[in-house]
Amino acid sequence: MKIIDVVIEYISVPLKRPFKTALRTVNSVEDVIVKVITDCGNIGYGEAPPTAVITGDTTGSIVSAINYVIKKTIIGLRIENFEELIIKLNKCMVNNTSAKAAVDIALYDLYGQLYKTPLYKLLGGYRKEISTDITISVNDPIEMAEDSVDAVSLGYKTLKIKVGKEVALDIKRLQKVREVIGPDIKLRIDANQGWAPKEAVKILRRMEDLGLDIELVEQPVEAHDFEGLKFVSDNVYIPVMADESVFSPRDALRIMQMRAADLINIKLMKTGGIYNALKICTIAEIYGVECMIGCMLEAKVSVTAAAHLAAAKSVITKIDLDGPVLCKGDPIIGGVIFKESIITIGDGPGLGITGIVFNDS
């Protein structure tokens, strides 16, 4: 199965409501779709969101990286020689992790198709069904409480609450949400680098004192501040998860060696795809650190890939793959099946995606 072409398309999917974090506000998913085509007629699908504020990648940089570097690197290579293929993809340029991820996902899709097997079975086959949380955007406390009640009514057992935008309001937000949903729903909070280390300790201790029962706090400090991340981890009881701090297996290893965080959030757009995400899983298994699989604001191609990885690996114990359920529609034909919080992996080969309805179709 030889690669003969790489084609780029685009999708635009409005969100049900604006997505707000400490870093940005987004109203629609505007993603790059990659189709890797083989001489056998098989097509591997990949996807990349332009998330410049986190990965540094824009639509233009993703497209240019694929068209002018990656495409030339992989055309003519065979899926059968997968290790050679994936190594050349990773070494063809530095950074550009979203572009690499889109192509990596498409290659893994083809790898599963080659052996006529769902990808999660090739990667480990730990389970067939997973359960995701859902994100509650940063808004005033009453609106966040209403959104939380709506999510619980749909069957979500875990809510991921965005904080870190206005420190004085963060406690009120959490108090109001906990008040309306009761004690049985898990609350995760994500500061998106919104706090300074000492500020994070102060506010998290306050949450502890108030009995808000926070399952974990995600990336409380700036991504580069590993020492600040460790300071927070050492001084609060709430488990701390590294997210934007982890782009590579090397980042994950350093954080684990420093004991700078209790948990690691793996996102394919940061790692450059499944290949490096698997390395992080192995490191985490060695150090006894549990992982979350997360996503940016992505549609169902790349989220399907992340779900296959999560289904394959027991070290991934927490799931944050709510991107598709935040969208008003789903242009992806096939892939994983969403029933609100429950994600089921299909039996189709590779990612099980059979087509995409593009905006100009």
C-alpha cells in the first residue's frame, strides 16, 4: 500500500454555544482535513485545528507544512514500512505539531485498514467503550450553573469547569456549580495557565477549605513554568494535571522526574500524533502516573483517533473528548459513536471513517 497523494480540505462546524476559556473565545470549529491516498484506493483521514494560542499553529502554517514539507517526505513510501514512515514524518521538520498530528492520524488510519482491523485493537485493545466529561465555559456563575445542570440532565457524570479568567469570581463559579449539581458529580477545573503559582495555591486551598471536592486542577500556571507547576503540586491536596506543559515525551519525562504534576494530559495536537502519544503512555506506565486524553476544539476525525488511543491503553484513565458534542452538526461519516458522554468504538478498519461532507459539497 503505497502513498501516492496528500490532499487538504476544510471543515467549518458552528458550536452550540461560544466556547470560552482563560485564553480565548471560539464560536465554530474551523479545521484542516488531510486525506492520504494510496495506490490501492484506500484513504486515510486526519484533522488539525488551528490553535495558535496553544500550539502556535494557524491554518496557513498547517497547510504550508503539509504541502511544502510533509507531503514531499511521505509520497512514495509504503504503509507496510510503518516505523520508517512515521520516523521520517517526525524528523522532516521541527515543531508544527498539529500538521504532523493530522498526517500521523491519517497514516495510523491506513495502518488499521492495511490489516483490516480497528486501530484500538492494534494499539492494545483494552476496551471498546469510554466515557467523556463535558466542558463548562467561563461565564458568570449563574450561567455556568445552568449549563452544568443541563449537562447533568444529559447524563454527564463529570464536568470540566473553565476557570482562571477572573480570580475573584472563580470561587463563586465553583460554589454555584457545586450547589446546583450536588455531591455526586465529579468536578474538574481547568485554569488554562491563568494563575501565578502562589495565587494558584491560595485559591486551590480555599476550594479545599470550602469542601468543593475538586477531582483535579488542570494546568494552573504558565506552560513553561515547570518549577511553578511543582510548587503548586507540592502545596495543595487537589491533584495537579500538566496539559500545555506537555508537548513531547521529553516534556512528560521531565515532569515525572521532577514530580511537578500528579497527572498528564495527552493531546494529539501537542504530541504531533499517536506515535509520540504512545511513548508518553509508556513513560507514564513506568512512573505509575495516570493520563487523560484530551482534545482542542476538534471535530470527529482527530477525536476518533484520540478515542482509539484511549480505548487501547489502560494508563489513560480520564477522558476529555467532548469536542464533537459541542458542535451543532457532524460532517464526519463513520468514526466513533457518541451518545452524549458515552463513546463507543466501531468495528470498521482503522478509524472506521468512510467519508466527510465538506462545506462545498
